[in-house]
Amino acid sequence: MRAAAKSSRVQSTMPTTTPQPAATDVSPSESGHTAPPFLTKNLAPLAPPVQHLRALILRHLTSTLARHPGAATPRDWWIATALAARDRIHERMIETQAVHNIENVRRVYYFSLEYLMGRLFESNLLATGLTEDARSALKSLGVDFDAVREAEIDMGLGNGGLGRLAACFLDSLSTLDYPALGYGIYYEFGLFKQEFVNGHQIEHPDSWLLFGDPWEVVRADYTQEVHLYGRVENVFDDRGNSRPRWVDTQTIVGVPHDIPIAGYGTKTVNLLRLWASKASKDFDLAAFNSGGYVEAVREKAVGETISKVLYPNDKTENGKELRLVQQYFFVACSLRDILRRHFRNPVNTWANFPEKVAVQLNDTHPAIAVVESMRILLDEHQMEWEAAWEIVQRTFGYTNHTLLPEALEKWSVSLFERVLPRHLQIIYEMNSRFLQKVQAKWPGNVEKMRTCSLVEENGNKMIRMAHLSVVGSHAVNGVAALHTELLKKQLFPEFNELFPGRFQNKTNGITPRRWLAQCNPQLSALITRTLGSEAWVRDLDLLRGLESHAGDAAFQEEFMAIKRANKVQLTAVIRSDCGLEVSPDALFDVQIKRLHEYKRQHLNLLHILALYRRILQNPSLDLVPRVFVFAAKAAPGYDLAKNIIRAINVIGGKINSDPRVNDRLKVAFLPNYRVSLAEKIIPAADLSEQISTAGKEASGTGNMKLALNGALTIGTLDGANVEIHEEVGDENIFIFGMTVVQVEELRAAGYRPWDVYQRDEELRAIVDWLGSDYFTPGEHGAFSILHHSLLGGGDPFMVLADFRSYCDCQAKVDRAYRDRANWAKMAILNTARVGKFSSDRTIREYAEQIWNLKPVRVP
């Protein structure tokens, strides 16, 4: 498999070593890309730009892929068309880098362990203005554009909202002409490919690179070395002064793979640079010749393990070690690369380093970069502590993405001591100096010292990576207004007092290019026609112009006809992936996000059970027909989340096959959730489920995507729901459940889920039903993990406490959907009023308030 992936990548990236002229509006003969006569003699004449693109596609098909058009598969056409588009992108990329280097610009370097990029084919065509030309060129060749588009496999570089946010940010950075580089890991395998067997989640390798990737450029000349393990010894200089030296280390090589990120409506092309790990010594010839064939390649295999899989299971000690090694590997490579880029300009020095370099830590995964920077400055450049610390703090910013204590990364001291012994020494020194500030602020307060320490000492000593990120950065931001307030008041109150002004809010956003212009082309065309231009694609606030049309019957009819057409398309996906027939005239109730207790997919399930039971007890019950659509992956080691998936699948199967339901309820759990699947679900959604326990969701971005595409939100006042509520208005959203304050009060008073269970007859009945073997005959206790979490486990996310409010709110949804004109008005106003949630706005705020970054136009 590895060999196949390698050969495909070499094949698909041949234009990297033989640059082709960029696509311009010239004839094929002028461009030097004339296809052989046997390919062109029967082709119909086209407009010059289309004819030129067609010639490029044919040339890449024959010269790069060695395929005859008659034998080419949709995948071949996809690669050939992608390479033709990449020619234009590379020309822009070279121009962009030249301008940035000549002007010695300040850049932001975005550090993220994941980038949920999805497919790049359509987004790159959109950015380069080649979409319609590509459609026409492929059509003239008798090739189906949609089949070509579907041949692309989603990049396996991310998992959830954090990775998708990073992808949106890269798009906005390029579109807004900000000089930027993203850094991450070039995973050979993604998280996993999900399948359902008897309702169970089954994980398969996500071999996304098996057939190669036409977008990447391998930059072997920028390879970096990374050191691990070893020990620290003291060495003395000629004056008798000692300095620590990290010795006897193992060496891993990081090879960069560049993916160009093209801006929309601009010539700027920034880079996503991803590191693939290699052994420093690939092959032991002596061992091979003596018969040790496995031993000969052992070091190579170990070296490549680091970038093998996104998020290895960290329930084991080996898994924890690999996660830490992954994090250090990518930040060490990236920092070396930043230094190389900075000092290649002779006018740059350490003195102006923080003026030219801004590094943003996307959550705590890259937090070790703070320590690695100090190690480089102290050990390799013999800088004094205070000078080094000033450079580091001025350079780094930190984005926090979670309020969940279990999600705040901590690594054991023993693990650090084994993997990064010199870094552990530096952390101890950082902590000692920091605690002096704490002591000065709160003299004699041992509890404050314990709370603020970078080292947790309750039982096993642990390094607190979130604390480290806060202390080592000049700015710390939350990702929604509520989240940021909770950071300051609940998670980091002492740090907020110690560092006034360091904490600020940057509400998340989504790119309107992918999440409306690309994924919902019919609605995009309607908006453009109504507003009179495509300017909204770069300025989402212009959608406010749709408000005056929200009450217009003709506009409502066209808007809802597009929604129904999208639902028809989704019914085909559900039929194909689930073997289930559903009606596009039903209410499509959608919950798509990572499977986690705090996101409360099981609250949704309890409501489905309640509706099912009501139908069974009252066969003539009048309900608006609903299709409940789920899509989610659970982490391989997260047993409760996997049990929730099985419960939804098994109970959904029972409901779907029960003739007594009479199609009033359908449950579809679409497998293998990914960006390209979300692009099909989101335009078809009527109702957006955003039902996390108040105070647990940092922001959410699925809520923004769904609202932008005309879905109404049912949700708690949590994360960005609060701001969506403010934007769309109380009458255009369905809010239920406890607030953050009420959740805290109930928890402080001693929440007892058994009391809620006992006093609500319907809730008691469905919880007991869930705990029985009714849905799994002969398999008693199939959902015992889930059942226990709700009662014996204390219901930590207060599912039972919010159940009745949720059901009552869902009844309001049922009534509202019956008034089709008013529902259409509400849906239109959701699309019109969520312009605030463009990632362009978010990036401008980062650039102005954290990075001090100016746009640089490429002529």
C-alpha cells in the first residue's frame, strides 16, 4: 500500500519538476500545450479560454498520467483537470511568494495538528475562476463533471470542528491577502473510515493517499531534522561555566509537503506546509546482506510511524507517547522552517524576529512550541533567559477551544522525562519563574500556587499544556463571546487577574466560499441574482439585502424549491448509504458533529423514542413527518460514544421498519462523516440540532453552516448559539433548556437525575425501554453503558434535566413547520442575518487585534 501511494504521488506531481506555463487566455498552439492530432481532430471549437483549458487537461492526461482518453477513468480526468488548474495556482503562488519575500513582510504561521480540508477540486476551481470553463471543457470531451468531482477522496488531515476551522481560516487568509503559512502533519492515514455492522461502529484505515494527491508539492530541499529521547548532560566552557546539552538523541527527518491555498477574487496563494516523518537512515545494508531483512528496514518503519495516523488511540502508554512525539515533531520542524525563512533575508535578526513572525497555536496540541523555542534560543544561541522569554511571548498567541477539563491536554512528567528531557528542565524553570509572580500577587496563598502551577501534582505529576500556552503567549482567545467569558471566570480566572488584557474573544467563522457558494450552487445563484452581484461571496454582511425579500411569496417559493431540490439529492445519498427510502417533503432534522456526550446526541435519541412511543400508543397521532439525520464518528477508545451510535442505529432500524409508524418517523445515520458528506447534508437541512449542555460547547461552526443555508436552529444558549440568537432574532430560532447559570446552580445544589426520572412518567418509560432488551432481543444490556450514564453514572451532561424543555421546544418546531410561508420567512432571515459568522470577519479581527498583520496585495 505504501509503495502504491508513493508511486501515485510521484506520478501525480510530475509537473512539480517540469513546470508548465500557467493557464492564460491564449490559444492552445500559442501556449505550447497543443494536444496530439488524434485527440483534437474531432473536438468541437470552443471559446479560447475553454479551448486552452481543454488542451491542458488532455496534455496532463497523456503526458503526466500516460492515459488515452478512451481508457481514462473519472479519477484520471479528476487528476488531469486538477493538474491543469494547479498550473494557474502555481503561477500565482510563485508571484505571491516573490512579493512577500521582496517586501520582507510580517507573516502569521498557523500551527494546527489537523486541517479538515475535504476536497480541493471545486474550491480551487472556484478560487481561480475556472469552474465553468472546466465544466465546458470536460463536457466537450464527453466527460461528466459531477463524476469527476466525486472521484476525489477527502483529505485525511483532520477530524472535527477544530480542523475544519483551520481550513476555513486558511481560505480567508488567502482571500484577504494576508501573508500566512499553515503548518501541520502529512498523515498517511486519516482518523478512520467508518462502517456500521449490526449498528456497531467499525473502523477501517482511511487510505486517502492510495491513489495520490495532485495538489501537493514535495519540498525535499527543506527537510528538517528532529531529535528525541536521549539525556541531558552539563558541559563547561573555557570560563568554567556550565550549560546543559541534550545528547544521545534519536533523529527523525521531516519532509515538507506543500499544498497551495488559493484566495478567491485575488492572486494571493499561501501555503499549507505538512511534515511527513522519515527515518534519518532508511536502510541498513549490512544487516540486509547478513540476512536480517526485517532489521534492515526497522528504523525506516519506526521513523515513518510518527506521521502514519491522525490521532492514534491514547488509551495506552504507547499511544500517549506517539501523540506527544507527533506534536513535538511537527512544531520542531515548523520552527526550524520559520527560522530558515526569517534568516534567509540578510536584514533580519533576532531583534526583529517578533516583528516579522506571529505564531498562532490552534489549541494545546502545538503548545510544546513555546518550550522548543526557548530551547533553541537558550541552548543553540546562548541567549539569556529574559531576552529569550521576551521573544517567545511576543511571538506566540494561543486559541483555546474547550472548557472540558478532560480535553485540556496534560502529559506525565515521566513521559516528558523519557521523550523530551531537556524540555522538561526548561518547563521547570519556566514554572519556577512564573510562580514567583503568583507568589507576589497572592503572598502565602498555597492554593493559588497549586492552581496556577504548570505542573499538576495531584497524584502523578502532569505538565499542564493549557497553562503553558497561556503563560507563553501574549494573547489568549476564546472562540465565542460566552466561551471567552467562561474562560476568564471559570477556567483561567487567576491567569486573567495576573495578565490583564491578555484574554480576548474571536468568535469563530466559516468560509462562505465552500459553505454556500460551493456546496449550495442553486441558492448561491438565487442570492446573486437577487442582490445583483457576487460581492457577497467576499462580504457576507451583504446578505442583509435578502431581508426585504423574506416576506415576498414568490421569493419564498423559489427559496423553498431550492431547499426541496437539495433534500431530493440527499434522499439519494440516504438510499445509497443507508438503504432507506425517505420523503423530501418530511422535515429534515439534522445533527451532524463529532459524537461526544456533551453534544448530547442521546438527548435527540430520547426525543425520537418519545415520539415513537406516542405513535404506538396513539396510532392516529398527528405529527409532521420527520427524517432524523445523524452523521458522526466516535473516537475508537470512547466506549460510551460508540454505544450511543449503536443505540441510534438499532432503534432507528426498528422505527424504520415498523409499519405502525407509517413513515411519520425515519432515522438515517449516514456512515463515514466527512466534509464532502456535510456539503450534501447541510443544504438539505430544515432543522439544525445544536443541543449541547450550556457551558460545554466552546463555539461550534456547524451551527453557522446550517443557519447560512436556511436551516432553523434548535439549541441551548451555549457557544456561538448565543450570538446566532442575537443575530437572527428570538422569533427565528428555537431556544430551550438551562442556561449556564442554571446548570451551575443545579450542579451546586446536587443534581440528582433519579429525581427527574421519577417525576416524569414519559421520561421514565423511555429510559426503562432503552435499558431493556426490546430493541435487541436476546442481547440484554446492549445499551447498558448509555443507560448507566443517564442514571447510575449521574448524568454528567444533564440530559434528563433538559429533556422536558427539549420535547416542548420540538413541539413548537412541529407547529411552526406547518405554516409553510412563515417557516420560509424564518429560513430566509437565518440566511440573511448570519453574515457575522464569516471566517473573513474572524481573520480580520485576529490580524488587527492579535497578529498586527497587514494585507499585502499581489499585483
